[in-house]
Amino acid sequence: MDWRDFAVHMASMARGFLARDSVDTTLDKITDAAVALVDDCDAAGILTLSKGQVTTLAASGHMVDESDRLQEQLGEGPCFDAARIGHPGFRIHDLSTETPRWPVYAAKAHALGIGSMMGFLLFTDDQDNLGALNLYSRRPGAFTDDSETAGWLLASHAAVALSGAREHAGMQQAVDTRHTIGQAMGILMAQHHIDEHEAFDVLRRYSQERNIKLRDVARQLCEHGTL
């Protein structure tokens, strides 16, 4: 492990945050750095797991996509275990010996050419909602203590990127919702010659009486011109 090169890459990614690189670009840089800098790392990926559904956010190779899909289809594997027990990370020395824990996943993943694997928790909201950075090697026993340290450092950058993305998405949704409600209120004000307070009250009552979220009521009105 060349720690000087590693530090240079970390600094470059940190500057990328300040330069407002897209989140996808940042996550791709992290997975690329894992392959370039961590000895014997052949592929890396970043995923989220929510209610049993796996979403691959970044992948440096076909092996990553296949492993993620396998875990989702089978409902077993290291990421599902991490979600259930809230474990911050794992290092698997030889996947071919893990059939007692993951009878189907371990065999199929080994057939994909995965010899060893590491995973690092990026965030967890509850028992079944997590983000993780995963590193793969075709060689059993490939990852060392230094490899694991590098993985944690990469994961810290990925966690910041994901946190920023989720915060931005939440803020954007709030802005979009407010805009849609404003449009709906404008439609009601024009149709019924009422003021904004009365228009909002119409939307609120409709939402409560039919148990429909206010933003969905507003969207329906904007799309169809009527409730």
C-alpha cells in the first residue's frame, strides 16, 4: 500500500466535494480509487439496501452488479447480515468457506470469481436500511489489515457523498412539493374566486377527508385541473 498516493487521491476527492462534482461522479471516483489503490482489489461497488431491495449506486465491474443482484434475489449475504445486526464492517477471507452462513449466495458468488470480500457500512437508518461500500478480490485471503484501513478511509468519503445526496434530494422534494401546492392553490383561486387561505383550506380538507397526502392532492389538481 502506497499511503502517499492514497493520501493524494483522498485529497483530490475532497476537493471534488468542494468543486461540487456530481454525486455519481464522486461515488465512481471512490470505487475507481479502491481498485487502483487497494492491493488485490479487483472490483468495488456502493449500494443501498432498503426493505430488501438492493440499489447499486456505483460499480467498477460486472462482478459488483452480479453480487448485488444475487443478494437481493436470495435475501441473504453479507450486506443483509450487516443490516440485521448493524455491523459496521466485515472482511471475508475466503468466500468458498462461507456456505454455512450463506448457503446459496456464497456458492454462487464464488462461481462468479469472488475469492474474498470486504464491506463497510456508510449509514443505517434502521434495521433494514443501509448504505455500504464493498470491495472484491478474485483471490482468497487477498485483503490485509492495511487493505481494511484503506477501505475505512474510502468509506468515510463515500458516507459524506451519500449524506449530501440524501440531504439534497430531501430539500429538492420539499421545494418541488411547495411549488406544486402553490400551483394547485392558484388553480382553485382562479376557478372559484377565493383567496389563498381559502384555497389552501380546500386542499387540506380534501387531503384529510380522503386520507391522501397533501402533495398528492395538489399534484392531482395540477395534472387534471380538478379534484
